[in-house]
Amino acid sequence: MSAASSNQQLPPKEAGIFKKIVRCYESKQYKNGLKFSRQILSNPKYSDHGETLAMKGLLLSYMGRKEEAFEYVRRGLKNDLRSHVCWHVYGLLQRMEKKYDEAIKCYRNALKWDKENVQILRDLSLLQIQMRDVEGFRDTRYQLLKVRPAQRTSWVGYALAYHLLKDYPMALKVVAEYRKTMVAKAKPPDYEYSEMILYEVQLMLEAGLKDEALKHMKTFESNICDPLSVMETRASVFMEYGQMNDAEVIYKDLVHRNPSNCFYLEQLEKCLGLDDPDSRLKLNTQLQEEYPRSHVIRRMPLTFTTGGTFHTLIDAFLRRSLSKGVPSLFVNVRPFYNNPDKVKTVEELALSYLKSLESCGRFSDNGPEESPCTVLWTKVFLAQHFDIIGNFGQAIQLVDQAIDHTPTEVQLYMTKARILKHAGDLAEAARFMEEARTLDTADRFVNCKCVKYLFRINQIDQAVETAGLFTREGLPTLQTMDEMQCMWFQKEMAMSYWRTGQLGEALQKLHEMDKHFSDMIDDQFDFHTYCMRRITLRSYISVLRLEDTIRKHPSYFEAAKLAIKIYIFIHDNPDAKNAKMNGDSNNISDLTPSELKKLQRKQKKAQLKAQEEKKENKPQKQHEEEKKGEQKYPFFDPKELLETKTPLEQALKFLSPLRLFSSGRIEPHLLGYAIHSRRRKFLLMLQSIKRAQCIDAENGELHLNIVNFVAEVEKSRDRLPDPIRTVIDESLSLLTHGNSLTELNRDFVQKHKESHEHLIYGAQAMFAIDPANKDKALAYITELSDNIHGRSLKSCSQVLDLLKQGVLGKCSNEVIMLYTQQCSKLFPMATVFRPDPSPSTQCTDKSKVSKPDKFGRKTQPVSNVAMSVLSGDINDGSGASVSINSVNIIALGDERTDGPD
């Protein structure tokens, strides 16, 4: 940082002291720098020296005194507006506050007074690429290239700018000119030179110059230190050109290097033009003989063979794996369960194994004798098989036999816990997962599974305590999890808080997850200079492209969905949020207005008392650190998040990334409709419906939204402006196909009369159209005959919540009891359908306290409101309303998936 000034010159002595201040800043000796700054500012002649004041502010900012820092920097800038140092320092402070746009303005002002300052140009270019101002980045890198043409980062940065602008010819020209100045080391490997060549190849491929890319790789083959990338690139180019023979040779070499790579095997089949199962099986047989230890090659033919061939192959595959006792066997077989014939084959073989092993200790009469453990793993495999096909009773019986056989095997208890979770008994599932954890307290994976299962039964304190067994000592568990960006933990914790009605705490965890993604975007700042300096350009481009879509990640998707649902709930229930603030799980809808006010006053007093005690007991050291302005965990206050005055605006902040990066999924558009319907933005409601229709026109929730939208338009038609009414009228005929709402819903129900999910939404639409159809709607929604498909534990629980919450009008206890009995026959192990369900899965009053389990724990009650299907009314203030149902919260956690539970 230069010590020159535009209009406030220091004499030689003070100028020398100022240079010491700059050196102290660069060497991070901030206290010494402050001493030197006081020497200058204590002199009355230079007490208003702008650059010294700015540097003092910069030093203070690194010591945590941000308010003072900004005050000094602003004073310095006011005293010397023509100083590039003052503007540069002000830009640095704005960058520290992550106000990148303001920092860019400051740097540009600094360059007005020192156009060729390398440090300012470099800082400006970093902010421009951070903000993806690629054209500005190009211009700044060009200025740096003119000022420092001998530095390689100047050339590399300039080439990257044109690459990001997709001006490939210019980027190639810049890279080629720079490469000519590079000299490869006499003794290879020279990784930087190699990376530059491969980056050039990437530019050629993206520009469509595939021939030039092949020639370039051949010319500099001896200088490339990554032969695997060369082989993969050549093979892909040959396949695009149809040169299958050349590609075949390369992919055979790649398979030889890594016979467990599925992509190489698939590409080799394409090169050979193998489409029919027989020819693919022949190739696979040859590869098995060549690579007998490759598990992937043995498994691959199971994906495309059928009938007797599949029977023979799966027989050998199962016998080998069961004999070796491979715990992950079912994970390998699970993808075949979309084929009923293969499922039947697997079941018949596994049952025959078990029968033969128990009778003679062999897979077959003439087979070799197997160890006793083979029987154990066969029972585990069959238990997992029956679990997936829904025969939970048989699955539990088999896994119990396995536990009796070997009561110390952790995998058995985890399998039983998973089966119980799928069957709907979450409390018992958590108990067995805890049993598995106690058998191997050093296994982090089992510990994490136990934590997740404890969250599912809303044992939040116990889950945090269990997770703390593997966190750093000396720090709170929640702080450690946040620092590690452990998002599965925070998501499960937020869902547990949501189910127990602790909305503020749930929002706190979701905002922490959102902060992780913001931090990831900010963290790329350090890589802009590093990657250009180390010539890791291919990885750098990949990182930039990843960061541009980082909020497309599934963790953010799930967090944003839940946050939107909570904010919608807060908007619909402004009184409920206050009563829920401290985690009170009573059903506040049953309280009278006076009782609700008393409860709120009582909670407010308790909060004030807790805050005073916290303030009195706060350690002096912590108080001093907070006084310095250092940010401490937690970063978000649950109370402030809960008491927001603009919940829908907060929901929109979470919705925007979903609509930008996950627009191909229907959920963001359904959530968008839920928000805009409450804001009474008819055109945005229509837009959400149209976008959802393009993705899945037969979606049940979308159908209900269309019915509600049309009904609300008809009620509010006279109050709509003419332009809006015209646009909506043009679209209504497309939405309803020219039919009335009754006809539209009748056709929908008739079309999906065998789909449980569609009948649920069809019944709600029927009641919304005409409440007189209540009995008919109840008949549809409670239909559980064998010809109805999709009768899952989740959908049946959803119906039960709808009945209890009166979404279809007030239902008698007899109707609810009858439906519960029907569901109990379908899901006999599900606690949610039991006459006296466990509080972990069903809302209870405070007086109904569950008995402690074998670990001495008591399950926490769950809020009726949080468990229910959220349904509200859109009201325009004139009494016109229409039922809206767009957010479904099920108390049983997530539905069973193919992936990890």
C-alpha cells in the first residue's frame, strides 16, 4: 500500500512513520501500528491527516473494533477525498462487511487518483469475479496485464476472463502467447506446465475444436502429467466422431486401470455396439475371467438380464456374498426391485437357501458346507427383503432370529431399527438404534444414525447429547455442528423443533443452513488468487460453475421448503406463534382469548427473567469480547426470527433460489402459489399454476390449487383491475378445459380413482367447491380398498390429520375411529393408528405423560398444529374466502426412500 498522498503531504520524519504503519499492517502487528499512528496524530499539525486516520481505522477493524474503525476511516476520507489510500482502505472495510458492491465503488474511486496501482487493480478484479461482473473483470485484468506483463497471473487472469465470457478464440490466443514464454523444466514432472496444456485442451473442446485438441494433446504428450485425463478426453472425442475402434482401445486400457468403474464398462459396450443382452453377457463373461476380483463386473449383468439367465447369475451372486457375509448385499440387490419378476426370483432363492442351510448347512444338497454365519446373513438379507416389500411382521421375525443367533452384531440391531421405522414405530426404532450404538460406541456412523432416530421421536436433548460424544471437547455440541456445517443434523433438528411447535428454534437451524451456503459462496474469495497463482485452472473453472448453482444442493432445497412452510404457518397463525415461542406443545386452538393472553404474559415474564439472569451470570471475558464486536454463536435469535412482522417476505427469500435453481421440480411452484395466494397476487398465483402444469399437470395438490384459484377469482372478480381480469380470463378456460369446477373435479377423481394420493386432493377440492358434498368427500378420502394404489403410511397419516383438523368439516369420533381401525389393519405396527398412541408420534395433552423407556427417557409431546395438514383461508377483508391447502406436515418424518434412511 503506497504512502503517497494527493493533497496532504507528510514531512520526511512522519512519512517514515507512516511507512512503518503500513509494514505493521502487512505483518499483522496491529498494536504496534496503532502506536505509530498515535505518534503522527498526536501532533496538532497532522491530527487530521486523512491517510493516517484511514490506516488507524483499518488496524482497528482487524482488532474487532469495527464501529471505531469505520469512524476513523470516514474521517480520513472526509479530510482527503483525493487520496487513493483512503478510498482503498474504505473499500477493504466494505469488503470485510461483505458489501461487495460498495467496495467496488470505493476501488474505482481509488483508481481515479492512482490508475496503475497494482494492489487496487488486483483487489478490484477479485471482487468483480466474486460478483460475476465478468466484463469488468476482463477490463481490470487487461489493465493489470499492461502494468505487469511479466507476471504469469496477469496473463492467466486475462485468459480466464475471456473463457468466462465464452470468447474462446481470444482466450486461446492469450493462453498460446503466454505458453510460448513458459519453459518446461528439464527434469519432469512440471505440473504447472502440464496444467496449462490441459487447460488449453479444455478451451479447445468447449470451443468445438476437437481435432485441434487431439493434435495438441499428441504434440505435448510428453509434458502432460495427467495421462488419465488425456485418455478419457481422447476416448470421448473418438466416440463423438464415431471412431469406435480407437475409442475401444482406450476404454480397454481404462478398464484395465480401474475395472470397478461402471462408466468405463458402459462406454466399452457402446464402442462395441452391444445392444442385446446376450452379446453384453458374453463381453461381461470375458471381463470376469480377466478381472475375477471386480465386484462391479460380476454385478453388472444383473441389471440387464432376465428370466433363466438372471436366475443363474443372481444365484451365484447371492451365494458368494452370503457365504462371505457381506453386510451390504441387499444394497447391491435393491435397485432390481422395480422388476416384480426379479423380486420373486430373489425371494424364492433366498428362502430356499435358508431352508437348506437350516436343514443340512449347505446352500444345496451337493454344495460345500457353509459356516454358521451364512445362516445369519441369509436371515438378515431376507429380513431386508420383506421390509422393502412391506411384510414387516415376517421381517421382524427373521431379524429377531438373527439377533438370537448373534446378539453382539451391531448390523442386526440397525436393520431391526430400520424395519421398525418403515413400519411406523419410531420410538421402538430409536430404542434399537440406541442398542446398536451401545454395542459399538466408537463407530461414528452408528452414532449419527442413533442421533437421527432420536430426532425423529423428538428427543432433542438426548440427540444432542449423543452427537456430543463425537464432537470437540470444550465447545458446545451445537456450535461444533454448526462450524462443521453438519446440515443433516441441523435439518433433522429443525424438523423435530417444527413437530414440537418450537418454531423459532426451527427457523434458527434453517437460517444456519442458509448461512452455510452463503459462507460457501464467500469462501471462494480465497481461491481466486490461489488458483491463478498455482495454475489449477481446470479445477478453478469447475469451482466457479459449482458456486453459481450451489443452492441447487438437496440440503438447501429441503431447508428452504421447511422454512417456507413455517413462515406460512406463522402468517396464518399470528397468535399461535407467540404461544409456541417457548416450545409449549399444548393445542392453543383450544384456549379461550383470555387464557391465551394469560399464557402470553406468563411467557413474556419468564423470558425477561431468563434474560436478566443470563446477563448477570455472563462471564466478564465474554462480555468484553462481545463489546469488541466479535460475532458469537448462535448467529440467529429464535425470538427475533419468530416475531418477524413480514413472514411472507421472509418466505419469498427462501423461495427465490428454489425457483431459480430447482425450477424443474414442482414443489417450488406449489410453495410459490401458497405464498402468493396469501398475498392475494393473482397474476403470480396464475404464473405458479402454469409453471407447475408444465412439470406435472396431474399433480393432486396442483389440482386443488386450481380449484381454489378459480373459486377465488370468481368471488373477487368485481374487485380485480380490468387488465388483471383480462389476463386471468384468457387462462381460465385452459385451466378448467371449459368445464365447471364440479365437472373438472369429477373428471379428475374419475381419472385417478385408483390413486390414493389423488383421491385425497380430489376430496378436498370437492368439499371446497361445495361443503354439502362432505359425506361424499369423506367416502373418497377414507377409501382403503385393495384396488386403491399408493396406500402408504404417509398418505394414510395425512388423511387422519385431515379428519382430525376438520379440513372436510367437523368429523365425528366414530368416523375417525373407524378410519383408524382400517389403517391399523394395513399398518399394524404403526403407532399413529393405535388407540392410545405414543406421544412421540401423536399429540397429547400435558397431563398425558408417556412412561419412560428402558433408557429412562420420556418422549416429548408433539403439537397438533405442527403435525397437521396446514390449511388456511384466503381472505380479502370482505368476507370472501376459499379453503387453501398447500403445506403438508406429517409427524412420521420422511417417507421410506431407496437411499439411506
